[in-house]
Amino acid sequence: MIDVSMSKIAKYLNQHILGDAYASEVDLETYSTDKSILKIRPQVVVVPKNTQDMRKTMRFTSQLAEKGIKLSVTVRGKGNDKTGAAIGDGIIMLTGDMNKILDIDVKQRLVRVQPGITIEELNLALATHGLVVPVAPRHGGHSLGGLIANNLSGVSTGKYGRFMEYINEIEVVLSNGDVLQTSRIGKREVNRKKGEQALEGEIFRRLDSLIDDRQKVIDEFLADDDIDNAGYEMISKVKRKDGSFDLRPLFFASQGTLGVVSEMIVRAEYLSPQALAVLEVESTDAARDLVDAILPLDPAELGFYSEGIFAEAVGAGKHYPIKVSDDKKQHAGVVLTVMFDDINTRARNRNIKKVTDLAARAGAKVTIASDDNYDEVKSVFNVLDTYLNLAGKGTKLPLVDGAFVPLNLLGEYLAAVKALEKRLGMDLPVYGSVLDGVYSIRPSLNLAVMTHRQLAFKLLKEYAGIIDGLDGNMAGDGAEGRLKSVVTRPSTDDGLLDLYKHVKEIFDPKGVLNPGVKTEVDIKWLIAHLRTEYGEGIIKE
């Protein structure tokens, strides 16, 4: 009988890695939750110092699996995952100590970094060189590894694209401890890779065959450009008609189920000045028309907020350079935030003038940021910092964040959410980014109350039905993890599910990488792992 006590496993790992392994009650409790409403207690917490530590940990768990002992590995950056994908019942591998900038090539605008550094930390360092990675989420506390794992969008995603488009190369530790360097390679190099005997060769051989065999399924369901982070949708971007291969897309939204990101090379852009405007619109219909008029101006950001969000913030004592009705029944308006970042000052000013004219014709009030009121106007852009931390009737739970809604169906979406509010008897003001079509609602619920726990799943199911009926998807910003799987899996074609199953098996044949994530999840299991309280300190979006 093999002794697999967790204290001995932690001791063994401590003897073989530069980092640390912990199995104390305090550490295990600390990392049993992420930003989701779920709780799963790990058995060991590992803090690697370098890629070699990651390799040794994965090799160790792979060897255990060969002996019939399953000890899973869940990679965790800052624990911001809202779907339960940064928690697991085996090893939690923290990347926080792997947070170095290894090299900056200012001329080429390239930076080589480790996965534990946050996007805010990276951009602060790049700013000293006049550079920026322009696709950051509003909350800069996400690690780069987390941005990859969830394929998160940002406030400027609609103009600049997602983080994926700024990654030149990813270094990945595979499930058996081997290292894979990923970038696009030509057909000749692909054939050479397929001839190798290591796991990398097996991946190229089997993946190439899988794509050829399932091309009809890929063409039918994955051909459009709409972002759906459920499953392994990015397989459609791996192989081109010329036979070239690029594994990088597969790791985006994979939530650590295919490999462990250990290093990456990121491309930056030049910093540009910003011009800001805030528009107060009386109705959702008027806001929808104004959105159509503003989009051709190519804004870097176009934020959408139901008036109720500001009403709650004002009720908590905040002051904004906009007028919010005191009558809750009158909260039918919308606040739009607009930002232009053209390098040319004249172009920025011209676009701001056009926005002012459009607002006037639509009967909307517009406030333009100037040297005198910049901080005040900027506070409107940061309203979520206040709104999400208001207790109200319960914590604003990240239950159905980040759904994708087609622009042409935005009006229908807003009407459907209003109807859902009435059916469930709760306030569900909408916020999101028009440019990438990603919207969220935050229900105020108390997980300690049984009826609220039941209401959480009722909301999840009904909201998913709305999104599905509008040809949208629940995983537009961030992947499905465990929580959203209960609503994304049933609506996914069986052929597509089988394709995803084979992708997972190819990269992780022993099933040690974050099992239970991006797969079918039993509703009873979810209920059993629901938290009875939700407290993560100050919520950052």
C-alpha cells in the first residue's frame, strides 16, 4: 500500500522544488474558494518559483497517476475566476511568485514575462517606455496566466482585440512535465513534430488527425467570429489550409485543463492620450439608436450602464456629474461612457465634437472631460467599484457575468432582462461593453438563505435561456468552468462535445489537469459545493 498522506507529499515536493508546498489547515481553507459561489477543499498547495518547479510537480502527479493514484493539479493566479475553475480537490498550484518581467525589447515592443504578473503591474512597467497592452480588463488585478486561462475581454477589446492577439509565444508545461513552446509553425515543421516520440509529438499527431476527421463539425459550429469560451472553441484557429499549425489559441479559455502556462512573449502598443465623454440617455431605445450612431467613430471604449447602477451608488453617498432620478420606477435611463484614444489630438477632439452633436440630436445630456473636471468624469467610468460592493439585500454575486449578446439584439436582451426582473422579484440592472457585446447582471443574494440559493440556480437557468434564445452565449467573457457548465453543456451539439472530449484526452491522457472543469457537471454536485457565505473583501471588476 502506497502512503499518500498529504503531509508526506508536501514534504516530498519541498525536497525537490525551489518553491514551497503546504498542507496546513489554514492554507487549505484559504485556497478552497475563488471568486465563484463554490467551495472545494484542496489537499496540497504548491508555490513554484520557476518553470522547473512546475515541471517537477506535474511529473510527480503524472507518476502517481500511473500507479493508480489520482492527485489533480489546478493552476491558480490571483483567484479571480468566477466559475469555480481556480479551485480543486488535489494540488492548487499558485503562480504568484512567478511574476517577473524577464526581458523587454522596446524597439520590437515585445516583453517576455512569467504568468503570475498582473496586467496592471505589466502596464505600469511598460508605461515607462511609452508602451501598453491595451486589452486589459477594468480590474487590473488579473494575472496574465488568468487572462489566458479565461480569455478575458477588456474595456477596449472591441477596438484592439483580446489578449490572445498580443501573445507571440507561450511556454507551456504539459501534463507529464514536458515543456511545449507554442507559436505558428509551417507544414514542414509540423511533420517534424509529428515524428517525435515525446508527448508533444503525440499531441501533434493526434490533434492533426482529429481536426481532419472533425472538420465538418468545426466548420458547422465554429466558423463564425463570435467569441464563445465554452469548450475548446479555439480549435478552429489551430490548423490552416496551408497545413501550418498554432497551438496557442487552444490554451485561451482552457482554464488550465490542457497545460500550465509558465512563460509568454507579449506584444505591446504605444500609449495614447484619452478623451472621455459621458452621455445620459432617457430610455434604452434611445440609447440603442445612439450606440449605432457612435460606433462608426471607432471609440476605444463604449460602456453601457443601466441607470439603476448609478441610483444605488448615489444612494450610498456617491456624487457624479450626472442626474439620477430619486424615483426607482423612473430608472429606465442609460448612461453611456465613451473614450477615444487617437494619437492625433485633432482627431480626438473631432470625435468628441461629433459625439456632442449626436447626443444633442438624441435629446441626451453629454459631459466632456476637461482639465478642470477630468477626475470627476473619470469617476463615472469607475462606478462599478461602488456598485458591486453595496450589500443591499445580499452580496452581488458573480453568477452570470460576461454573457455575449449580438449587437442587433441588444434591445431585445434589455427587454428580456426587465421581464426577468419582474418574474423573479429582484433588481437586475445591466452593465457591459457595447464594443465586444459582453454584458453582466449581478443579483443581490444571501447564500446563507436556502430560498436565495434556490433562486440563484433559477436565475442561472432562466438567464441562460434568454441568452441562448438571442443567439448569444453565456461564456462570452471568461470560460464556463464548473458553474456555467450546467447551462452551456445541454445546449451544445453532441458532435462538438465529443470533439472537446478528445482535445482534453490528447493533452491530458491521465486526467490530472483540473478535472471537473469545462466538462459536464452534475447539478447535485454543484449544490453540495455551494458556499453558505460569500466574502472576498472589496470586489473588483
